[in-house]
Amino acid sequence: MQPKKRIPNWLKIVLAAFTVLFVLGAIFGKAPEPKLTSAAAPATSTPRPTSTTPSPTPTPAAVSYTVGSVTDGATVVVNGSDGTSKTVHVLGVIAPVASTGCYAAESLAWATSTLSGNAVTLGAETAQGIALTLADGQDYATLAIQKGYLKYAATAALPALAAGETAAKQAVSGLWGPPCQGTIDAPAPAPAPTPAPITAPKPAPATKAAPPPAPVETTEDAPAPSVYYANCSAAKAAHAAPLHRGEPGYRPALDRDGDGVACER
């Protein structure tokens, strides 16, 4: 019987090392290949990454606007500093109907004086219009509504404009006063006819009452004027003789002796 050959210790160590490397390679993946150090190995160079940062786009110059003409209080034509022009409907306002609407002339005259030839700033464009800001920073729509030259467009849903219209109504400003009373889509109502003044008839001049007849002065010697006797014969015929002074019919002409008794014989 031949004795078994014994494996040298160094070989055991090498085999154990390869076994460990094999297990680790199975666990962590394929081991990286060693770099070629031979002069025959092809030389490779790593390409540099290409820069993809976009170049900044220049910001376009801001366009400033000047009002060229005014169609009505809510519609204007503006001219831009870039040579363009466009028609702008002011956001949130309604103007009186041109020519036929009540207060149309007053509204147009004020808008022309306020805007024509002046610089303005335009807000963002919406389906309902564009906000217009005056050179002094005031909102044009708010100012026009507060002064009663334009009405508020409720579809814009702008509380500040609604509050301005409420104040104009309370102050009876502009189109909220007579004769329009807030109506801007119809002609001004005809003024009510002024009733003719009622003239009281002048009283007839008072007529002076005729003075009462002067009382007939009677004396003892003069009889009352109600009875007159032409002579004593008449007095006797009337059965009035003799006549005493103071009695009807007595008169001195019938009393010859003047004793106060006439026609005594």
C-alpha cells in the first residue's frame, strides 16, 4: 500500500485565496479587469464633457404708451413707443352710448381732457379689457367712476370699482344726478313742463263809500224837514195848527209874532 501524497501548505493557501476571490466575485459582481500596463496596450483618452448652458436671452425694451385719441370714455387708441398703435377697452367701465346716451357729451369731453396726448401704463390684457393707469399713478377707471362720468361693469368683479360707484350714487355725482339719474343707454328725458304760475286776480280797488248825508240841522225855530206847510191855511187844513216851536211843520216864517206858536189864529 502506497502512502498518500501530501499537499504542500503553500498550495493550500493559494487555493484558499482563489476560493475566497471566487465567492466575493459571485457576491459583488464581476471583479474589475486590471489595467493593461504593457506598452502594447492601446492608449485611450476620456472625452471632455461639452457645455450645454444656454446663453442668456436679452430682455426686450419696455414699451411705453401715449393716448392718441378717445372714442368714448371707455375706449381709447394708444400709440406705443415701438411705433405700434392699438385700440384699448378700459377694464371695468361702461361709457354712455355715443351721441344718443344721456351724459355722453359730458363723459367724452372729460375723458378727452384727462387722457388725450398723455402717457399711460397698460395692465395685463384680459377678455374684458385692459387696466389703464395715469401718469400720476391713479387708476383711470376708478377716477372716472368716482366722478360720475362712467358706470361700473359688474362682470369685471372688481370690488374697488363697485365701491366707487356706490359713493358716486350717494353723492349724486355726474350721470347719477338729473336728468340722467343713472340712465346712459337712452337720451336724456325731456324736462317736465313747468306749470304756469298761478296769478291771483288783483282785488278791485276799494271804492270809497258815499259819505252819509249831512244831518239837517234843526233848531227850535226850524221844524223837522219831514213836514212842511206852505202857509197857515195848509197847516190848518191839515188840522196841525197851531204849530209850536219844535213840532213838525213849525217854521219861523209862520210865526209872525215870534212867540213860538205859529198859525195860532
